[in-house]
Amino acid sequence: MTQTRTAATAALLCSLALPAWAQDPNAEPENFAACLEEIEQRAAAAGVSEATREQVMPKLAWRPDVIALDRRQPEFTSSFARYFNRAVSERRIERGRELFAEHRDRLWELQQRYGVPGRYIVAFWGLETNFGSYLGDTPSLDALATLACDTRRSGYFRGELLAALQLLDEQGLGQQALRGSWAGALGLVQFMPSNYRRYGRDGDGDGRVDLFNSVPDALESAAHFLAELGWNTDQRWGREITLPPGFDYALGDGRTMRPLREWARLGLRHASGAPLPVADFEAALLVPAGADGPAFLVYPNFRVIKRWNNSDFYALAVGHLADRIVGGGALERIAAEPPERMRLATVKAVQERLNALGYEAGEVDGILGGGTRAALRAFQADRDLVADGHLDGEVLEALEIDPAAVVPPPTPTPEHADGASR
């Protein structure tokens, strides 16, 4: 079945495409000005100075490219293999090892103070900005204003725009200096403005927090952030494992926590084939590429990583890069990289069909998130398919969906900056 499934998956991914937007992506929404006026009133009530408001608010511009990137984040539109191979490249591993050695003393001090091993701090630095080589070039205030006035996550981004205005007042940052990811993340480790204010630390002792230019500030702020998120210094992030023949993939939802000894009783072993340690701390099973790809047991620190960026792909990349920085080996197994991205129109068709059949996939948004994968697993189990929550040609056939019938007209596909992954 695996060969048939792999061929079907390749055919599916070759046929998928991004959907056209429901409205003209270049058109500024009619309520944009009113939205900004409401945000300015909120900023005034929060104590943002009149000078900052008068300097910033009239110049804010709608950015259709930001909306495009929000709708096609690689964590949701790329295969695991495609994402992982780029995120944990040999070049990034080598550079991470160099910087880990260069900052070893400082990283050790941070570990003693915050309980976060330095290899993870360096891994975040690598994933977010490729160790500072690309901080993003999108005007942050425009990006935040656009997302604050969009319909998808307006409440969250209104808070972040307010935090950015407060940063201008508090840190003395110039408006032109605020450039970063398409989602408004800032600096060497890509903190959102609210996290910049809350968790930023002065690591070099110059009396200010500069996450754009000061590596000591960035490293200490990252360590402080992870500690505040609940990092467990006695555990790692997780590990690659192997599954026994005939394993029930419905258990691989990445959420269901079981004691490690229970996973061992079910036949899970280290990727090397060695037995798992006998321990009572809990882990969840994750199969990011389905039954044809690698499998991982992920520990509570994995959830901490996801609070930085809520993506399984991202968290796996951070954890594995951290391991490689200190001499860990490559994955024993990784799924073949498909030739094309998944197309959101097909995912939407799948979500609509699952919802119609009574499997609660949630909002029809074209994103293969946890809810959609849970619905897929339930559907697969009921159809005696491998219940791995993975979308492939076999599942489409069972859902009676023809990929060719849901391919939309071509649309612009702006590139996503390496590392700027919110």
C-alpha cells in the first residue's frame, strides 16, 4: 500500500494550488481608516504620547503582501520534508556550532541563571533570523496595522500594534528602525512587540534593551522568555523514535500525553533501535509526515517551543537543530520531499467534506491544523485507512474529492522570508 500511497500523494501535491482571495488583495478595506482611528483612541487611553500618535498613525499603510503571506505560512502550506530540510540545513548547523562555541561562556551563564541550555537559544536564533543575517525588511507598523484591521486575528494584532507604539515611547526606537517580519516580529530573535516589552533584557549592561543590534541582549531575552514560558531544565524537547508493525497511528496526534514507560510497553523504541528509558514523565507521539515519515516522542518542553511559534514543524526544527549544534546525529528517517506545495483550495474542500460527514474539522480556512488532522484521523479510522491525520491521494479518493476539480485560478505567491515564521 505504501508505494501506491506515495505515488498518489505525489500526484496530489503536484496538482494543488493557492486559492484566489475572496476580494481584491490590493484594495484597501473600506473600514481601514475607521479601524486605525479606533486603535489610536485605545493607544491614547493606554498612555501612548500624542507626539508618537501624531507621527505614526496618519502614515500607516495597508500592505496586501502581508495578507498574502499570512494566508500561506510555510508551516501550513509546505510538506514536513520541504520545511525541515530548509530549516535544518547543513550550513545552518555548521554556523550554529560556530556561534555556540563563540558565545559558550555567556550561554553557560544564561543556563545557570534561567535553566535553558544554550543550544536551544542558538537554535531559536538560527530559525528566526538565520543568526541575524536576515531580520526582515517589512515596515513593522504597517504590517501590524494591516493585520490588526484584517478579519482573521484582529484582536491579537491590535494588541501588538499598541505594544509597538509603546515601544516607540519607551525604548526611543525610531519609526524607520522598526522593520522585521511580515507579522511584525522584531530583532535578532524576532520578538513580537508585546514580548519585546515584557521579556526583553539588557544583556550587555548599557542600560537599554536593543534586540536589533545587541547579541547579548537578544540571547538573554530569549533565555528569559523561555524560562517564563515554563522551560523544564531537567528534560530535553523530545526524540525521534521507531514504531512497531501494525501500530495504531491514531495515537500520534501530538497531544495525548502518556508516561514514557507506557509508550515503551506499546513497542516504541529509540530511532537507533535501543529501548526507551523507563521513566514516568509524560510524552506525546507526533508523526508530522504521516506513516511514511519519521515519528517523534515530544516532551513538555516541546509545548514551550510552540508557545514561541505555534507550529509542530517549527518546534521539531528548533529541537533537532539544537541537538545537531552539540553533535547529535541526523534523523534516521525523513519522508521524501514532494515536488510541489499543498494547495489550500484542496484543504478547504477536504474540510468542507469532513464537516459535512460529521467529522468536526472546524473553520474552512485551508489550514491543516490540529482540528483538521484530528478529523482526518477519525475519518481514516472509520474507513480502515492508516489513521495518521495525513492528507494524501488515498484520503482524497475516500472523501470522493477530485483534486483537479478544486484547482483555482493562479494567484501571486510572494516568497516567505527565511526564518521570519510567524
